[in-house]
Amino acid sequence: MNSFKETTLTELNLNPFNKIGKEWMLITAGSEEDFNTMTASWGGLGVLWRKDVAYTVIRPCRYTYEFTEKNDYFSLCFFSEEYRNALTLCGRTSGRDCDKIKEAGLTPVFIDGVPCFEEASLVLICKKLYSQPMDEKFVHDNAVSECYGEGEDYHTLYVGEIVKALTK
Ligand SMILES: Cc1cc2nc3c(=O)[nH]c(=O)nc-3n(C[C@H](O)[C@H](O)[C@H](O)COP(=O)(O)O)c2cc1C
């Protein structure tokens, strides 16, 4: 059981620059038996291949990457400001090292088998359509020096079709 109700994307009144870039989100993937989450502030919402999509970028060193690679779905969860500390925790610690979901005080729920969190104010369930490791073809001159430093742990891009949107 959860307290969400389904909505349509056209009914959502959100600004992705605030919602993702400023408020942040949790990307969560896995099964009821094993899943992980991490905070993200890069990504987008839009339309591609005639579908409503979300895109996210995840560095392969993240534990969450293992779950987005292995599973067909991931969720994007958005929260009100009172969960800022929880999102900070999920962006600074790894699920490899601790039970950060418990420490953050978040309650996992599964929607059509996809992990997300009861405390979220908005959940987007996404079906992976495309994934692509980024390579050296950066057109933005400073992306590598500004965002990656020495390592070549470039993000993997995931484009997911938004198959369900849930609010409270
Ligand atoms: C505000 C914020 C935004 C972040 N955005 C991203 C992102 O878009 N992509 C990414 O790979 N990591 C991002 N991170 C870093 C991961 O959330 C962080 O490395 C996390 O500890 C990974 O957890 P995991 O190892 O359990 O997957 C962000 C961290 C913070 C605090």
C-alpha cells in the first residue's frame, strides 16, 4: 500500500530546472529484494522518439549504476524541502557502505515492482529506452576539465520513458 495517486504528465505543473537542478531527485533501481538509490541534480524531462521521457546521467562508480544497468526500470523521486538532509545523505554516502535509506529515514515502496519512496511528493516510473556511456566527444570545451578531473569515469546516459507519474 502507498499513498500515491496517478496523474498525467500534462497535469504536472513543474519547472525541471528547479525540480531537478535545485531541488534534486533520487534515482532508484532494483528489485524488492535488492535495490539502491542516489541523489542526482543532473538530468532532464522532455520528448524523444514520440515518447515522454526523462534522462539521467550516472557515473559507473556509483553503486546505483549496477542497479540501473541490471534492471529495465528506474524511478525518479522528488521531495519537499524538509527532505533536503535525506537527499544530501543519499548523495554523499554509498549504499555499498551503509544502509543510507534507513539512515535517511526513507520508506521504500514498490510500484509495479519498481522501488521508490513513500515520502516523495512526485514519483516518475521510467522504463529504460536507451543507455549510452559518454565518451570523449564533448563539444563543451571545459566539460572534461570542469566536471571530471583526471578520471575518465564519464557518466552513462539513460533515457527512460515515463510510464507512470504519481503524486499525493
Ligand atoms: C546534489 C547532488 C547531486 C548529484 N548528482 C549526481 C548525478 O547527477 N549523477 C551522478 O552520477 N552522481 C550524482 N551525485 C553523486 C551521487 O549521488 C553520490 O556519489 C552517491 O553517494 C552515490 O551513491 P551510491 O554509490 O549508493 O549509488 C550527486 C550528489 C549530490 C549531493
